[in-house]
Amino acid sequence: MNDILQYKEYYASIQLSADDEIFTGKVLGINDLINFEGSSVSELKKAFKEAVDDYLQTCSSIGKTPDKTFKGSFNVRVSPKLHQEASTFAAIHNITLNEFVKTALSYALKQKEDVSQILEENNKKLETA
């Protein structure tokens, strides 16, 4: 499971650098690179909030939109077999493959707890293999 922090609609992934004895973090979902660190969890959380606030203030002062612009299109790489099955399913239901993928993503995000459990189970299987 990933360790994620949230503050003001921003998320960050965090890691422990055991060699340096410090926690590091990176803000997710934006074009700019924002890293922060702390020697304790409370320091890390404080540094994350300060980094986000500083980022928003900097963007405001230079007239820049702070958030990454999502275009609404992205490439998905799957096995040829999965591609074939999805294409066939879409054709049977008289929809485009794109519409099928949008529906599947929407469904998965509405069922976040179930999907998270499946992902955790898959990760455990990979770890023991």
C-alpha cells in the first residue's frame, strides 16, 4: 500500500530514506516538481502543507494556473488478449472501445474499496511469487 498525504485537493506520495533517516515526499498530479522532507511524520506533514501553500502563492504571484491540465486522453497498454476481449465486448454491446474503457474506469472509481482490495491481493500474490 502506498503512503499518501492529502492537503487542499493535493496529494503526495511519501517514502522513507533509511540511509538518510528522513522522510521524503513528492506532490502528485501537477506539471511542476514539488518535493519536501521531514525527519518525523509531523515534520513531513508540516513541510507538505508549506510546500503546497508556497506553490499556490508562487503560481498566483506569477499568474500561472497551478494545476496540471488533464487533456482527457491517455494511452493504455494491455496484453493483446485483454485488448481483444475488450474490443469484442464493446462490439457486442454496440459501443466503441473508448466508451467501454470510460465505463470501466467510472465503475472502478465508484467501487474504490473493492478495487483497492483486489489490487492489494494482487500485490501480495506478486510478493510471494
